[in-house]
Amino acid sequence: MEHSECGLACLAMILGYYGYNTTLPEIRKRFGEAPSGVNMHQLQMMALEYKLECKGYKITTEQLDRMKPPLILFWDNNHFVVMEKFRKYKVSILDPAKGRYGISIKELGEKFSGFVLSLVPGDLFTPKKRKKEFFFILSVLKGWKLLFSIILVALFLQAMGVFIPQLTQWFIDDVIGGQRQNLLFPFSIAIVLLFLYILGFHCLRGWLIAKLQSKIDTTMMTQYIGRLFMLPYNFFENRKGGELVFRANSNILIRNVLSNRVVSIIIDCLSFITFAALMLNNMVNMGIIVITIGIFMLGFIFLSSYISQRLSRQEVSTQTELYGFLSENIQNITDLKLLGAERDAIAKWKSIFEKQLKATEKRNVWTSILSSNSVSIQLTLPLFVLWPGAYYVLEGNATLGSLMGFQALAASFIVPIVSLGQTYSDIVNVRTYIQRLQDVIESPPEYTGEKVPSISFQGHVEFCDVSFKYNKYGNEVLKNISLIVRPGERLAIVGTSGSGKSTLAKLLLGLYEPTEGFIKIDGTMLHLWNKQELRKRISSVVQESRLFNSTIADNIRMHHNDITLDMIVQATKQAAIHDDIMKLPLGYQTMVSENGFNFSGGQRQRLLLARALLYQPKILVLDEATSSLDSTSEHLICDSLSHIQCTQIIIAHRLSTVRHADRIVVLDNGQIIEEGSHRELLYLKGQYYNLYTLQEEKHSFSPIS
Ligand SMILES: Nc1ncnc2c1ncn2[C@@H]1O[C@H](COP(=O)(O)OP(=O)(O)OP(=O)(O)O)[C@@H](O)[C@H]1O
């Protein structure tokens, strides 16, 4: 769950409460991503689509107890939570960021921001069952043969658990009781053989589990990474990179639990039944007592899992927050330093870290209470059995050997119960991690059509009455854009900040789909093209383009190993960066640091431009790609671009970059308001003229060339 998605998460919780189980990916798919969050009105509109009846109120904290929960509350003026219960002194809150917790009425008064949304099922509301984590577990546990072998080996080991009590009984009653000293030596040999048997099977089990873990890892990570990179662009806009890496790392925890625990569930259930039957067979009444204690223990563990899950969710949520904070701040270290905010960042990190430590400590204390409880019962139960058992022996209803045998059986019977409890609590803990992987794995991949550009690909672009909103209930960022760019034409797009230029470019690049209207490339609807193949013919440098921590050559070839150095050099010459590279001691093998921090802003832009020119594209989209260049470099690049035969769409604030374009389009508030050549637009004396004269005053260059 992202910071901006608390409203959607609350909606999902309310829907779940009324039996309509859904996930955030499903809600996002239906309504679009909401990077800036949603407001109450938008939440209301969404809820209506699920046939919930909604009413919004502005009320005081005291009035809240007259309303029927669950309710969505506006929280701290920046967040949404669900109020689950309102009791006399305590209120139960479901917070998408922190999980479930209770607060006092006074705290509620401090946090509640006065607006509440009541959502109840309408007549047409229909519940929906949810695909559980269980299916995910099944999908990653693909090594059935391996799993079966592990279970078999575990059964062989378990057999010893049955055999040892029988051996103990026989030894006490027949060897010691029968004074048969001659059996002592064969008995010691049997113990050595038993030791080798257990050792051998344990090693085999360890080896098989390691193999199963690798298999689970491969399946899970292939699913996760395979889907992650195929997700649409807007998925990443809404998430922190560090958080996605943290999710990927949780595979270690998940595979450990799955590989060890899933196998032990089967063994433990079998052991539970076997030992229960053996105990009842040996001493019925005593057996009933021990089985009842065992069932109570299990019940306690299952009931307490509710607390375990809440604590685990809180821990994961704080861990994720910490990861996200760290990775974001390291990435933005320049701004942090320039703003002198290092100490504040450390203080913020410390407060999140302390929150995480507290959450981890709480979960650890709870886990240790549970395990102490199990261990104490496990240790004292055999002694407890001696007490009623002594009556049986003293009254002559049982032999000492059978009591000792029963005691060993009781001790063995408790082991699978403790293990089942541990398995349950591990699976409950790991569910939180699984849900975060599912968020990625279940998100629909970026849609791509079939059509592959042929050699005759021209680069003809057509926007047909295109409108676009970032989310269903947001404002239109582009309105009824109709525009044709002919093959080989150089079209410039200018306009004030926020007028929609970058959005227009991203629509053309297929990063977003138009909300209305359509885009055609070479006469074919954009969505019918195979996106990966099409992007080999459309190159771009957008504002988000970055360099990687790799050599210059690798940064330009970007994982395409078939690209030769000659091809790279040709592109760098066109981008006017070849000479700069040749001045470096390691030339094309020079390492570029993350985000290209060891190069100047202008050099970075030229390297990115070289990357875009490498494939000799048929369409080139440049969004502020030359904004950091000095006028000499800019002139060189403009000259170079004018010799490249392809459709060019150039977005720039600096009008000197675009004045030689074949046509200039002026965008304002998402609409095309002016269109023509530089000269035509100046004579028009409209917005372009205003922008141009403003820049002219700044740089004092002549308005008409
Ligand atoms: N990912 C996004 N989610 C929601 N709204 C967005 C998103 N990206 C941009 N917007 C909004 O869309 C509008 C147009 O933004 P866009 O980046 O296309 O403008 P622009 O003309 O390229 O601006 P600039 O010249 O400053 O780069 C702005 O109001 C902006 O706030």
C-alpha cells in the first residue's frame, strides 16, 4: 500500500467487511492509479460503482458514536482510516499504513479531522470471494516430486519417534525387569545403528529441503521479477523503488517458511494422529487427558494468531517505510546536502527506525511468549503424566515400563502440536509478505499488441481527438487533441509548465493510454503495435531518463549486446559527445556513476541523446532533452538533428531550441491553442509571442530571425 493509496485501501477494507473481497491492484485497474491520492468525493464515486450507498458528513468526535461502523474517517488532515468499532472508552481503528490498533476517545479527537464517509451495501450489492494466498503458495510449490521425497524421508524419521518409546518400554520391562544383562551389548549396537539411521535421514532431508528452497526461489523470483518489469509505467510512478526491492528480498523469508513448514504440516498431522492413537491404545484415560491438553494448546495458538498477524503487519509496514525512506534519500542526496537537511534526514530516519525497532520488539516479545508457553508445556507434560500414571502402576493396572513408554509417547505427541502452532504463526507472519508480492504478481502486465514495425515503417503520427486523465475522477490533463505529424517532420511543442506537453509525449510513447480518442502510428492504432518492437523504432529522451552505474558504452547500448562500438561512436558523434568521451583516459569504458553524477548536466543529456539515436529511429521524442546544454553544444545538436531523417517531436521551454522546427504547437491547459511556424506564431502575437518576448528580454536575442 502506498502513502497515496490510503483512500483506496479503506475502500477495499469496507468492501471486504461486507463480503466483497478485492485487492488494491483490482481497484487500481478499475479506477486508475492515484499518485496524488483521492478525495472523499472521488471515494464516494468509486464506492457507488460497487453498489455501496454512501453518505458523507461533517461531524464532531462525540457524534461519531451515534454512527454505525465501519466508517471511513479523514485522519490528521492527510490520511484516511477505517473506524471499526466505537466502544465507551476505546475506538478500534484500521489504518492502511499501520494495521489495526485501539486508541482512546481523546486521541480520536486529536486525530479525527471532522469528515466521515458512511458506506453500506445497497440493494444491488453482490459479495465476491477472494483468491487467497493459498493459491500463491500452491503456484510456487511446484517441485511436487521433491516435496514428496521430503515427506517420505520425514516419515522414516518420524517412525523412530514411534519406535523409541516401544524400545524404552521393552528395555525397562524385559531387559532391566527381566535381569537380562546379555542383551545390554546388542542394545548398545542398536543405539549406534539408530544414531546412524537418524543422522543419515536428517542429512538427506536437509539436502532435499535446500533443493526445494532453490526451486521455490526460482519460481517465486521469476514470477515476481518477470511480472515487475512487464508492469505498466504508471505502476512504478506510484511506488518507491526501495520498497519494491524490499518486497523482492522477502522471498528468503517466504521460501524458508514454505519449504520447512509446508512439509512439516503433513508430518505433524500424521504424527498427531499416530501418537494420539498409540497413547489411547496404551492407556485410554491418560491418553484422553493428554490429547485434551494438546487440543487446548492448539486452540490457544490459533486464537493468538490474530495478534501475531497484527504485530507482523505493523513490523513489515515500518520496515517498508524505512527502506523507502533510505533509498529515496540516498537517491536525492544532492538536494539533501544543498538544503543542509542531512541532520533532519538522520532524525527522521531515527524516528522511523525506532518505530521499526519497537514493532520488531513487540513481535519478538509476543513470539517468545508463545514459544515459552509451548516449551514449558512440552517440558513439564512428561512429568505431569507421571503423577496420575503412578496410581495406575501402584494399583497394578500398568507396568512401570508401559508408564515410561506412555511418558515418551506423550512427550512425542506434544512435539507436533508445538510444531503445528509454530507453522501456523509462521504462515500468518509470512502472509503479510506474500500479500506484498501478490500486489505485483497479480497486477496486470502492460498491454501490448501483435503488430511489429516492418522495414517500410514511416513514422507517421496521428492524434485523433485525444483526451487524457491520470485517474478516473481526476481532471482532464489533455483535451481533444487532434494533431498529425508527417514522416520526417520536425514538430515542436511548447507551452507553460503543466500545460500537458510531457503527458502528450508519454501518450505517444505508449506509457499511458488515452482516456478518450486514439493515437495512430503509420495508420495503425497505437495499442495494436507490439510495444517493445515499436519502441525500437521510436526513441526518446524524457525528463525521467537516467544514466546507470555502468560504462559509457553499456549506458548507450542498454543491455543490447549486438550493438557494436562503431554504432555507438556514430550515435555519440550525432549527439556531439564523442570528443568529450575520447578525452577521458578510459574512453568508452569510463564508469558512469549512478544517475551520471560524475558527468556535467550537459554531458549527461548528450549521453542520453546518443542512447536515443543509436537505433536510427523513425520517430524521435525529446522532452527537455537539451535544456542543460550551452549554446555551442545546442547548436551542434540542432544541426545534427536537422540531418537525421525521422519524425521529430521536440518539447522545450527554451524557444531557441525550437525556432527552426517545421511547425510549432502551443499547448495551454491541455489544449492546442496555436499552431504554425516560428515566424507565423510571432506575427500572431498570441501566447507564443508572449513566451518568446519574455525569453528575449531575459537573453536579449532578436525576436525575428
Ligand atoms: N503522474 C501524474 N499523475 C497525476 N497528475 C500528473 C502526473 N504527471 C503530471 N500530472 C499533471 O498533469 C498536468 C500536466 O503535466 P505535464 O508534466 O504533462 O506538463 P508539462 O507541460 O510537461 O510541464 P513541464 O513543462 O513543467 O514539464 C499537470 O497538472 C501535472 O500536475
